[in-house]
Amino acid sequence: MAEDGLENWPTGRLLSTAARLVEHSWEQVLRSQDMTHAGLIVLHSIATSPASQRDIAKTARVTDQTMSRTVDRLERAGYVTRDTDPRDERRRLIAITASGRATYERLLELEKDEAALAFGFSDVSALREQLLRLVRSPELNPKYNEN
């Protein structure tokens, strides 16, 4: 048994500490690929179909202005395009490019590798199942209350 006292920490403190450690490690991986967390959220949002900047912002729970800066950066990097929506010429649709898709898919693989190698998780899918149960818990997340 380690002499660091972690066994005595409350579970909430362990979860918060683990989340910060994972976040910092993941940010390093993202930086190594010239990507940000916000940029990855955009690529994830449009991986299956283009979407308006406003819809992406709503999904990401950020302002349109914040999303605009993120999309600008992704467009300069060649990861997304902005095209006029054929159904409403006032709207612009954000679409992933081939380069953006390749980067997105590479980051998904790196995420699995990072979890498996850096954090010692041999069964990343089991970890994900537990995290999904935690996030979807009605006791912790009112969005999932059945009332």
C-alpha cells in the first residue's frame, strides 16, 4: 500500500483529481496534433453531417461568438469549410474536410491509446461504460431525471 494517503480521500476528491490529470494529459495530446478541445468538439459535432454554427454552439453549450473563433481556427487549418445552406441562404453550414476527418479519426485512436497506455486501463470500453452511467445518473445530472 502506498504511503500517499490517497486511500483516505473522499471519492469525489479522487474523481476531481483524476479528471484534472486526464484533462491535462489529453490537452498535451491535442496540442501535439495542433488541435484544441473546442476544435475537437466541433469536429465531433459535424463528423456525420454539416451543421450551422449556431447549432454547433448550442450542442457545445457555448456562445455563437466563442464558436465563431473556434470555427475560424479550424477553417484556417483546413479542417472545416463554411458553405451557404441551400435551404436558407442566410445560414452558413460548417462541414468537415478530408483533412479534418483524418485528424478527427487520428485523435479518436490517440484517445484510446492514451487511456490504455498512459492511464493503465486495459479495458477502455468498461471504463467508458462506468463513466456514462455516472454522467447519466439522475441523482447527479438533472437532465436524466425521469420525473
